Amino acid sequence: MSFPAEAFTRIAAQDAEIGTLVLLRGDWALRCQFEPENGPVQQLFWLTGERAGQISGVPKEISLAVKPTHGIQIRLKDPRGVNPIHQTPVGVITVNSNGEIAFWGHILGSHQDVYAFSLQGKDVTPIDRDWSPPFLTFDSYEIWLARDGAQQGDSPLFATIAK
């Protein structure tokens, strides 16, 4: 496994931009943000490890982050691995009829509070939380480092499967 060193930076997790992938405490997370009426709330959406599929506060710790000059590609090991919508789709990704991808998870300690976040870290949870089509749901995927649409590195940053 190797990646270009210039793709990463050392940064306090709370200072990483929304939509940035950070490696913190040995696990990958997406910096995300809710937009409630009383103002934005910044969070971490955990993608790997014991907290995968959970949304938590942002600790004031140093992390390794993917630089804004780089992005990610989401790859499916097998596109035939589409699954029916889960009742609460924690830890999965969905693709809607417009091809938009969302990560799904719940607030840490509150399994009924399920939310979706775009690759840019924005809350895209449907108002009615209708889990029915037009979503395609995948519970296993890989995250690859990319720059200008081209794959970077010889393997994924990580692979995951929903719990």
C-alpha cells in the first residue's frame, strides 16, 4: 500500500474543512455539518472502526487529513452487491437517481436519529426519511485517493462493510 505523501497534511480535526477525510485515533472519518435552525453544528461521521456509521462531536486532536488538492473516489467491489434499503441504513452508502452518493449513519448513542451526508460533508437526509427507491444501497465499498479524477496510490485508503 502506498500513497503520495503530498496528498496529506497534519491538522487539528476541528480545523479540517467540511467534507475532508481525516484519520483520527486510527480510524477514518468525514468532517460533516448539520444545518439546524439555530446554526451549523460540525461533527465527524466515522467510516471505519468500532464507531463506523456513527456521528459524533469533533475532538480537539491532531489528525492526518486528505488535502483539498486531492479528493476521493468511491468504488464498489461488486456493483451487483446492491442491497434492499435497510430500515435504518447505518454504515451504508446510497446512490440516488441523480447519481449522488450519501453516507448513512446515526448519532452516537441514539440509533433512531439516522442521517445522510454527501461527499462534501453536508446533511442530505431526506425530510420524510423515505428509504424506498430511487435509492440503491451498498453496504461494502472502497475509498480511493484521487486527484483531478485520476486514482492515486496502488490500493484503497480503506475498504468497509456496514454492520
